Amino acid sequence: MSNVRHERVREVLKRSIGEAIRREFTVAEVGLITVNDVDCAGDLKSATVFISILGTADQQKHGLAKLAEHRGRIQGLMAKAVVLKYTPTLRFVVDDAINRGNRVMQILNELEKASPVEPKQPSEE
């Protein structure tokens, strides 16, 4: 499969999975679940769905459990929205890239505050 087609399939899957999740679960119950990316196998028979969940620790745990529990239903909704030869088997994985990025920014800010840069004095001539 060409790279362009593969990219388009990934984007369509990402959008349809996100819509299915928004329809199936309430934010109060499972937090705000966002589909960050979808990585499809070359044959499109399986897909890893990278998600982030905003909410309390309980909501995050509950959200991931609910996704695993309702995986078949979400796959079914996705299959109706996206017509492919095979419906990929979904696997949900928490994507902590955003948290890691925020932590790096926090460390950089702390370093910046700890060692303020002194303005350079113009050289005397």
C-alpha cells in the first residue's frame, strides 16, 4: 500500500475512532479521551490507537478499562464509518508523549528561573 494511502487511512481511522469514543462515553465517567494517533499494520488487520485521557487518576484508569471492555463496539462503529477490506483489530495504548513534553518544559522553566541570564555589559572602548 502506498504511503499516501496509508496516511489517509490512518487519519480516517483516527477521526472515526474519536467520534465513536465521544458517542459511547461521557466525560464525567471516563475523563476526556483524545485519540492522538493511530498506527496501522501494513495489511490493515490491526491498529494501535494512541490515546490521552484528561481527568482524575480514577477517570483515567476507568477510561482505559472501558475502552478495552468496549473495543468490539468501537470497532463495529468504526467499520460502519470506514469501509475497508478488513476491519482492523484495535489496541488502545495511553500515549504519554504530551505528559513527557510538559515535564520537559517544566524542567526547562525551572532551570531558567534558577540561573537567570545576566545582561551583557557593553565593552568599554
